[in-house]
Amino acid sequence: MAKIIISYRRSDSAAIAGRIRDRLADYYGGDAIFMDIDSIAFGIDFRQQIQEAVTKNDILLALIGPRWIGARKAGTRISDDKDPIRVEIETALDRQMPLIPVLVGGASMPKSSALPESIQRMCFLNAAEVDDGRDFHQHVDRLIRAMDRLLTEAKLGGLAQKSKNHPIGDVAAPLPLRADVTAPKDSVSENRNVSDASVAKSSAAFSAFFCAQTTTMARVALIAGAAAWVLTGAADLANQKEVPAMSEYRGLIGFPVAFAIFAASYMSLAQRYWQTYLSAICVINSLVIFSAAWVSYETEQPFDLEKACIAVLVTLAALTLTPLRFLNAVGISVFGMGLIYLFLILTNQLFLSTAWMQAEVALAYFLACAIAYYREKHLWLLFQCTDPQRATRPNIAN
């Protein structure tokens, strides 16, 4: 069983240190984790305790947050040779104990000039990163794999055996931990489709990732749809066509509604139920188009079916930009085609005479579903990538 020391400054990273400790305890066992907050008895010389801990343990995790250096009026805490954090790291480095710097809270590795000479070597160790947000568990999984690898390299393979009760899947390549280790070369297989990982992609983590990657695209689609709605109305008025009041004043109607939907996209509730929010907008939009076409049919003589078809195609262009997941896009497409055939039946339009319009609309819906499929596939592959790989991939969503 591996023995692990977690070094952290309470005023800097106490909360996330506790979360990391719980994850490591779940994997390695509670007795394997040494943490000063509950392992050093009162009245004991911490320097002696640290030396004993280093002798008994196998690896040290140095949690570095934004306030890890400990700035104060007269210098920094890390510059004090009596600082417990400095003593822990000095002891580990002097004994050549495996040490992993772990950056938390958005911190970056301190410059060597800001550290005492005795621990400046730590600056040249590649650091792991652990985010306290939705990527927390994925980052800790990578950290555990890196710890196991480092222990194995130190000929402690027996202490780095994986727990049979809590296996961790290789969902991403391990982070490099030494300066002479290059970025991982392995990548996610490109021939995996959306259905291959349906269980994982239903997770809250991927849903949140999908939302974060597609919010800008959704807002662009909303603006484009509102602009198209207003421009088609302006074209009718410029041609001096008699149109229903709802169409004549579509700008006065469309802009406030678009603004309200746009503002709602910033609400946490909308982002929490992102796909439900987008699907509801698409359903309401389809019903609005259906109602507008019905009003035009009742008031305009003769009824211009081609104009209605153009309005549907413009709406479908906005639907293509809307970042729906594949199954949601299929559902919206089926709903939209159902409304179209309902309209044809109610208006006694011959199916054969409108076959070319039906083909155009069906093709547009097919393209919307295909784009949704490949968008989701791309984001799923991006979601599985390590951070270095993710930075090199193009982001088509935002």
C-alpha cells in the first residue's frame, strides 16, 4: 500500500486539499494518506514529525494555490526557514522523495527567484493541475495515474498497485511530471461514434462541458434568427405587399422576444438545463412559423406557398446553427416535419404538387441533424482529450 503526504497551506487551499484527500483515501485507503491537519499531534516538534513522515512515506503532493507563497508585510512565509511547508518540501527534495507539485485554484508555478534556494528545484518539475469545478474528478484520476507511474518508476510497483474495488478508467493520458517527459502522444480514436459512449455522454460532466462550449454559438443563432425574421418582414413592406398585422409589426414583436431569450441564456437555470432550453426555443419557434403561415393562408388570397417555404428554410438555417445534441435535433426535426404535413393537410395542398418543397425541407432537416451529430462527436472527442491535446484541436463550437 502506497504512503502519501499531502503538503498544503491552510489559508491557501484547505477546502480542495480535503476533497483531494478524500479521493486519494477512496483509492489508496484512508491509512495511506498523511495530512498535517489530522496526523500531527499537539505538542510534537513538526520538524521531527516531518522527517519521520518522509521516512515512512513514498510520495509527496505539494498543493500550490494563489496564496501558497504566503505574502506578508515583511517578506513571504515560504522564505522563513521555520515555515512548515518549506520544511516539508526541503525534506522531500533532500531525501530524493518523489514529489508532484499540484496547482489548484487557478494558480501557476512560482518563479524560482521567488523561492528559497533550497526548494527552487521544485520549479523545474512539471506540475499537475486540479480544478475544483466540473473537471475535478477527471483531473484527480489523471493525478492518481501519474502517482502510480511515478511510484513504479521509483521501483515501488508493489506499493502502486491499483485498487480492485475502485478502478479508474484511462479516460485521458497522464499528465507529464518531469521536464524530460514529452506531451502524451496517444489520442482518442477518431472512428468512435456518438453511440459508443452514450452512457458517459449522459453524465452531468459532459452536459456541462457541452453547454460551456456552445453558449456563444447558441446566442449567434438566436441573433441570426431574429434578424432574418425582421428582414423578411421589411422585404414584404418594401414590396408594398399586404401582410397580416403580426407580420407587419414583426420587428416590434421579434426584437423584445429575442432580447428576452438572449438574456435568459445567461441564467444559471437555463445553462443547467441547456438542451431543454434550446429545444423549447425550437419548438416555440416552429409553432410560431406554423401559426404565421396559417394566418397568412386565411387572410392572403391567393396564398403564397413558396413564400411560406422560404420562411421555413430560413428558420431551418437558424436551427442548423443552434447547438442541439443529436437526439434533440432529430426530435425537433420530426416535430417540424409533422407540423408541415399537418399544414398541407389542413390547407388541402396536394402532396405531389408540393413534392419539391417537401424535398427541400426534408433535406434541410437532414443537414441540421447531420451537423448536430458531428458537432456532438467533435465535442465528445474534445471532452476526452488531455489539456495539451485539447489546446491543439480547433474549437468549432465557439
